[in-house]
Amino acid sequence: MGLYVLLAAVSPMFAASIPLIISKTRKELPNWVAFALLGLSSGMLFAVATLDLIPEGIQVASDQAKLEWSSEYLDTLSEDDHAHERSPEETSVKLATMGIFFGFILMMIVEQTMSYFGAGHSHQQSGEANPNHSHDKDDTKHSHGSNQILSSSFSLAALAGLGVHSFVDGVMIGGAFSASASVGARVGIAIVLHKFPDGFMLSSIIQTMKMPTAPARRGKYFFENLGFFILAGICLMTPIGAILSFTVLEGMPDTMLGFVLCLGSGTFLFITCSGIIPELLHQGSNRMLTVGTFVSGYFLFLITDTLFHAH
């Protein structure tokens, strides 16, 4: 288990560190690069949610229910019961897929809470807009900067959502290895595979965030490298989740595992569909770039995932 947990923690750091290191060599990346990274990572994250997490969540919940849907249980039902009784499989799948809603609404609440308590909301406008224009009650917090593509409240909520998902990945690895080594290996490999899109999304968000400046000379190093510290903290949530799952949550039912998988997909769908893509399309100068990179990211994950499972 330790190897898969290590790979799951390191792979997003590796994927995210490459663009972060490149950005360090330049004071400011071109605007289209930020749009391309966000569009590409959004497409990959959307693919992870719809092609990986949701189908896997339904599958594990369905498999668990089929064990309960035994011949003895069928024999106890009359023909009339068969017409009206909801099968355990259907119930289990519905309970699992409710996780999509809870993941989505959780992110919505987090984003709105952060916005309410003062996290800035900023839109970068097209060339016709006044770059000095500000549309908020507090001009010191809400401005149209050249770098901040995503709102501060959404960026913080997205990082929180990715942190929760990183923790859930660890829980899934630990829970899978609690079931059996073979199941654990399969789940571990799948998680490591989709960790690379997570890493690209992390780096894309971090690069477009407006980082605070150091209040004192002593904290200069920390604030200059705050992006890397955020990245490391989120990645460390995976081993924490794995240890907790393996020691405390051992024997977690597959229906609950399916719910957790769908919960993660709900957070990803909010990040892409309610946050990043509408924000990028709102800024009209790079709309076609956003659409193109989103589609490219989706098919990039689809192709790599298909090739991986083919072998």
C-alpha cells in the first residue's frame, strides 16, 4: 500500500511543479498560457469525474448490492412484490450517486462562504474594458488585475475541494487494501493515473492566484514559495487519508466507497462547470482557446486512460 500512497502523493506534485518551475523563470506568464493551462486541466478534471470516478462509484455500489440480491431473497418475493419492490442494486447505486450532489453543494457552500467573508472576486476583462475598473464594495479586495483570472473566493474553494479530494483518494487506497491486496493495487493504479490532471489543475489555479506579500523580512521565503507549500500540503492529504482509512475505517462498505467516489466527482464538476469554464468564457478574448484546450484535455485523459487499461 505504501508504494501506491507515495506515488499518489508525488505524482500531482510532479505534474504541478513543471509549470510552476517554468513560471518562476519569468516574472509573468503570457495571458494565453494561463487560459490554456486552465482549459486543459479543466478538460482533464471533467474527464476524471465522468469517465473514472462516477462509473467506478456506480460499479462498486452495484457489485456490493448484487451480493445482497441473493436467490434466498428473491424466493421470498411474490410476483406482485417484484413489480413494486426496489432492488438493493438500484437503491445502492442511487445512494452512491447522491454523492455527486453532496460534493457539488459542498463546494458551492465553501465558495459562497469564502466570498461572503471577504475573499476577493475579480474578472479580467476584454480589451475594451477599463483595466482600472473595480466592481465591489471594497476596492482594496476586488480589482481587475492582469493576472487574476479566477475569483479569489473560487480559487480558495477549488483548492479546498482538491484538498478534500486528495484526502478521499487516500481513504480509497486504504479502504481498497483493507478489502484485498489485488483490489488495492487496482484502485491504487487508477488513482495514481488521475492524479496527474489534479496536479495540472493545482498549478493552474496557483499560478492565477494573487499571492499575499510578505509582511516582514523573516517571512519572505515562505511567501515567495507559498504556491509550493500549498501544493505540498494538498498532496500530503493523500497519505493522511490512507493511514486513517487503513487504521480507523477498515471494513468500509462498498456502498460508502461508491458514495465517496461520487462525492469527489461532484467537487470536480463544480470546479470545472460552475467555476473555471464560465469564468474563462466570460473573458471573451480567449473563448476559442478555452473551448479547444478543454476538449483537448478531455480526450487526452480518455486516450491515456484507454491505453493504460488496454495493457
